[in-house]
Amino acid sequence: MIQIATFIEALPGSILSRWADQPPWELVTHSSERVRELLTTLDPNDYRIEGDIAVHRSAIVEPGAVLKGPLIIDAHCFVATGAYLRGGCWVDKHCIIGPGAELKSSFMFSGSKLAHFNFVGDSVLGTGVNLEAGSIVCNYRNERADKEIKIRIDAQLLPTGCDKFGALIGDGSRLGANAVLAPGALLLPGSIIRRGSLFDAEIDE
């Protein structure tokens, strides 16, 4: 149905390639299991590994950041004081998690940035994605009784079978300050969501 590689060019050659045929909501639903599998492939000479948390020796994690496993932070990443990573996350090389940013059950490809005071839940972010301050990727339909996440394909809403999925964000996409993605967003590479706006696939065509 949805091929993640259509949105993220680096996927086939990445450590996540074994799950390339899964839809993104399936990948994030099992994020903790997937990250635990990846942990077994890492070289302890390259990573500081404590329990189910691995941080590359070239990465910088400032005091006061909260890291909860399973978690992999790859080479040359920067995680600021006050950042919160939890629930099964994989952070590729050269990523930035700024102060007050929270990443939950998500996969970030190389060079992506959460500036500060962001929330990203149950999502897959492509290469070079940038979230300005305060932008949010929602992962749960709190506003209604039916919590199942739906995605829009060719003007048709389709069920995912899960109740937590944020977004699949294509390479080079940009979210402006205080922008909000409602659950189930699929952003093609190079997408731009304007500052202070709401993107909701259930109402936007």
C-alpha cells in the first residue's frame, strides 16, 4: 500500500532495510522490538552501550537529557539538555534533538532536526527533515471515540488498523514553527507545512 522508500530514498541502503516492505505504522507499532534487534548488530567499540541504550562515541548528549531504551543514537548526533527520547527510537547520523523536544517510538534518518519544544510520536522522518520550534507531530486521535488512525491515498481515507501513528515525513520536508500534523500524515519529499498551520489528512485533500 505505502512504500516508505517512496518517501525516504536512503531506506533501502540503511540498517532499517529489512523492514522496507512494512507500512510505516507497522514499523512504529513495533519500534521497541525493532530497535532491540538493531542493538544486537552494533559494535561496542563504536558505541557506548548501557542496557538497551546505545550512543555512538562521537555523539554529544548534554547533561539533563532523558534517554529511555530501547534507543540508538548514531554518529555525530546532538541531544540537548531537556530533550526526552523514549519508547523505542532510532536516531540516524548527524541528527539534532533540541531542548524541550520529545521523540517517542520513532525513526529519524540522517540530518533531521527537532529544533526545540517539539513532540514527535510514532513517526518516521526522512533525511534532512526540519521541525521549527513548537511544531508537533500528533500520534493519537484523542478527540473522538473511534481512535483508529486513517490515512489518505488518492482522495480516499483508508484504515491502518492501529490507534497510534503520527506521520511518514519525506526527505527534506519542513514544518514551520507551531505547525501541527494530525495523526496519519503522509508528507511527500520536500513538503512544506507553514508556520502556525494544521495539516489533517482526514479533512485536507
